[in-house]
Amino acid sequence: MSPTGRSGDRVVDLVVIGFGPTGAALAGLCARRGLDVVVIERDTEVFPLPRAVQIDHEGLRVLQELGCADEVLSDSILNDGLAFVTADRRTLLSATVPPLAPTGWPSSVFFHQPTFESILRRTVLGMGVDVRLGAEVQGLDQDDQGVDVSLGGGGSLRARYVVGCDGARSMTRKAIGTALSDTGFEESWLVVDLLLAGDVPDLPTRCLQVCDPARPHTLVPMPAPRFRFEFMLLPGEAEEDVRRAEVIDDLMSVWIDPALAEVERSAVYTFHGLVASTWRDRRVLLAGDAAHQTPPFLGQGMCAGMRDAANLAWKLAGVLGGASPDGLLDTYQAEREPHAQLVIDAAVGFGQLICMTDPEASRRRDEAMLADFSGEATAPDFIPPLAGGPAIGPGGGRLSCQPRILGELLDDRVGPTFLLCTADRIDPDSRNARWWVDRAVVLDVASTPAIAELLDGSDACVVRPDRYVMIRGTVDEVTAFAASALGSALPV
């Protein structure tokens, strides 16, 4: 039974503000760990305008834990690569995306976001999360024990922690008074989702960045019958100008006969590279676009938010369950901010390359890239390691691989907990083994040879519940580090 607040009402473990992909993933991951979670969402339906279109293998791995990865994949198509071309369609860069990542999932897939979000929401609701649609948070008032969440219409909630997953215009971010640091990148683009009348053979089957100084634009395949165009707005153009039907028809007519497609949705977005200076104020935290915003040129905006959810969920569960001190939550921003900043900087770099409108600068870019082009490359994986710190030790920081064990993916066997891998079986009566009881699944190479890859030559390896390697070393070293990180002493 949950404790009661000052007014006698139930106190919930966690209030999540926002039911987009980040908020839904966080709510589901926390509920899976036994937390009492309430989600507050202002809208009553899935957001209808075009937004995310891609999820990477790490995001799919999060969905695996939630239990809906296979369903999402069934409504997605494989992203097999990308290309940059000139205005006259000469190839500047072409890269293949590997079909399968070491995490056990496709490296990248394209999806239709309303379909994706509907699956995710239905999954989270099935986990017993209390989701309140059509409700709006008016204010947050926190003390040493919790947060009073004021709702529109006069209602309120009391929570031990609150996480704002409420997007780029985050009320939560404003409530804690944190500033945004700006990379200086700002460009407005028209995003158009089409419903195709049938097969259109001239459309590309992979993402195409058209580096045309007259108007940079992007083509993105989506699950049939959809296709996406994105067009950069030029100086002096306004949203009401470019969203007119005849203008959209004219823009896409270079690639497709407008009679073969119906505009399903269109919107103008201003792309930024922004990071909040503070992601945590005592019992209130930020995640997703509330904490950081990236231009879409690497397709990493939503994926970054899902990484936030995975990083934060196990830490909240440890703190709320009494297994770890509140200070564990300070590692969230320390780990995730540099990670997010690297992705944002890479996306801004791609954006600056794509968004050139000066003819002379574009000519020099094209000449340099054409001279460097040596054929098909392999697209890099835009998942940098986590920085070292209190919860990432020597040999740690990288997302772990996920082998199959007797036909079962490793994470499904481990569940929402730690994994301790050892080269040799450890004595179950030893001090180290006794500390790991009820904290981890323990596997050794003798009984489970597939985990040898995780050890990477070390005697032992700890994988955190967010599937990042915590530390490699001897059994003594990794156990002592984990005990310190989690604030729990080794047994005598």
C-alpha cells in the first residue's frame, strides 16, 4: 500500500509529465520495476503531426524490455542506408546501415509514429500504469519528502519524484528554472507525410539528403503506403506560404507526380541544438526534449529520449526501493548530458553540411565530397559511450552486446536487473556471491559460453539494467565498485 500525503491522499512513487515516447517508455520501465506510476498527459489522443520516423537498435532493445519490440517491427521497414546527393543527383556520400546490430536488433528501422505510439501506449497501459489523458499540470511544489503536483481544474497529486517528459516547451523545465544552452543552429523545415496511391518506382528506397543550394531537402521512405518529404524554408518564407497545397505539389513534383500522392499531414518545425543546463532539481527531473533537443539529420531525437528513460528508470527504482541513496540520481545527467551533446554536435554538423544555400560554398562542398567519395561506406553507429563516473568504472561505458542463449535473447533471461558475468564459476558462499544475491543474474562462461564476448578478456563484467557495461575487471574489483556505486556495503 502506498503512503499517504499531507492531505491524506495516496502518495505515488513517480509522476511522469507527458505520454510521448520518452514518457511512455519511462513509465513502463518503472512500472516493470514495481513502482507506482501516474502519467499526466494534456492531450487525449496521439499527437497527429509528423515527427519521428526512425528508431535505432538501442531503442528497440528498450521496447524489448517493455514487451512490444516485435509488434513495432511488424509495422516498420528496415533502414538499409543513406545517401547525400548534389542538385543534379551526383552521389556525395553513400553508406549502408548494417541490418543487425550486436544488440540483437536491426540497426535502424523506419516507422509511422502514430502507429508506433499507439502500440507503446497500449503496452504501458497493460502494465498497470495510471495514465490520465486530458489532464494538465499547472504547478510543482516540492519539499524534502516529495512533490505536490497541481492539476488544472483544482486537483492535485503527491509524488515522491516527478520527471518532466513534456517536450521542447516543457513546463517542468520552466518550473525548475533551468536555462538552455544553444549550439547556434536554427533552421525551419517543412515536413510532409504522403499517402501514395500505389508503387512509385522512382522514389528512393533509402534516406536521401539532397544538398541543393536552391532548396535543401530530404526524402525518407516509410512503411507503405507512406512516404516523407522534408524541405528547408528559405529566407523570408512563412509557414502559411509553404503549406499551401499548390506549393507542396510544386516542391515534390521533381520527384513524384502529385496526382500519385495525398498529403496526409504537414507541419513546419524549427530545428535546434539545445541542452538544458540542469536536468535535476532535487525531486524533479527532465528527460527527452525537455532536457535536450537535436536536429533530425541523424534521426536521433526520439532515440535520445528513450536512452534517458532507460538510464533513469533503474536508478529511480533503486532509490525509491531503498536499495540506493538519492545521490545515485545525480549520475543521470552526468552520464547522459555528454552522451546527448555528442549526438547533437554530430547532427548539427550534418545539418550545416546539408543546409548550405550559398552557391559558391555549396560548389566547394560538392567538389570536396566528390573528390573524397570512394564508394559505399558503412554508416557509423551514433551511440557514443557513457563517460566514466560513480556508476561507470574501468572497461565500462559501452552498450553491451546481446547474444542468444538457447534461443532466448540475453535480456529476456536477465530481466530488469543487473547481470554479473564471470569467466569462472564463483563460490556461492563467498562474500562477493552473497552481495550479488537478489541484485543480479550471475552467469559464467562454463555454463553459458555465449557470454564470453561480454567479458572481452576480463575475469568479470557487470552489465547495468540499462544494458550498459558498468565495469570489467576481477570479481573482487567489479563487486567492490558496484557496491560503492549502489551505496550498499559488502557483507562481512
